[in-house]
Amino acid sequence: MGYLFSQTLFWIILAFLLGLLFGWLLKSIFCRSSHDDNTASYAATGAAAGSSVATTDVDADAGVAVDADGDGDVDYYVTDDMKPATLTSPIGGVADDLKRIKGVGPVIENTLNDLGIFNFSQVADFSADNVKWVDNHISFPGRIDREEWVRQAKDLAAGRKTEFASRYDKGEVGEDNPNA
């Protein structure tokens, strides 16, 4: 009787372990995009704000999948290694007024500061991958390229004024004059 009990117990435990393995495999195949990831929900916020960029999935190895043109295909992945050089405080202790860059308002400036981007020189050094990473963290994807932040930041970092910065300095555009 003991032999029969031990054989039955062995097969029950084996069936239980195989069931766990099979369930785990099914979950990983069919429930891949259903997990709650802060990066995915943050990136999806940009898509929900009326932009054409949609986050389709998050893969721990590949990063955040982005469908930039809205055709349902993944156009690129945003990973942590695409992050630009960030700081814990502004260079020289003084942050540049990033709102002097066309397309950067108070909300985006605060987001950039929260990401560790305080100075024109940091924006001027953005690579194409850095732009994709920052685009994924602001609520207006595509804005950096569309409004040429990098070009403007290079001019401002070099001490040259841009047309927009001149108008901003005069109060013709910006938060004091939102309709301009």
C-alpha cells in the first residue's frame, strides 16, 4: 500500500509542476502586453494626448515599442541606453530658461528638469536616440524634431539669439502672452 501511495504522490507532484510550467508559458505568450509598467503607461499618456505616436508594448529586453506613424507596426524601441546625459543640478548652479526654445513651455520645461535636463548645452548635445528617449517622456512626441530644439539650443548655448528667443525675451510669446 505504501508503494502505491508514493507512486501516486510522485505523479501528482509531477503533474502539478508541469501544470505550473505550462501555465507560465501560456501567460508569457498571451499576456505579454497586459502587465502594468510605469514606462508603458507614461508613454501611452503621450499617445492619448492626441499625438500620432502610440506605445504598443513593453519588453524588458527591447524597451518600449513605439509606433510613430500609427500604422500598427513597431517603428522603434526606446531603451534606457538612449537616455541623454543628465545632471542632478544645473551647470554652474543656474538652469537656463528652456522656454526660450520654441516648443518648450512651462510644463515641458518642468518635465525636462525632472529628467535632469537643465541647460541649452544638454539639449544641443542630443543624438537621434536621445531625441527618441526624451520624446517618449514628454506629452508631445515628435516636437523636438518638428520645432528643431537641438538647432535652437546650439545657437542659445553659443550665446546667439534665435528669432523665437528674441520674441520671448520681449514678452511677445510665452506664458505672459499665450496667444502670440
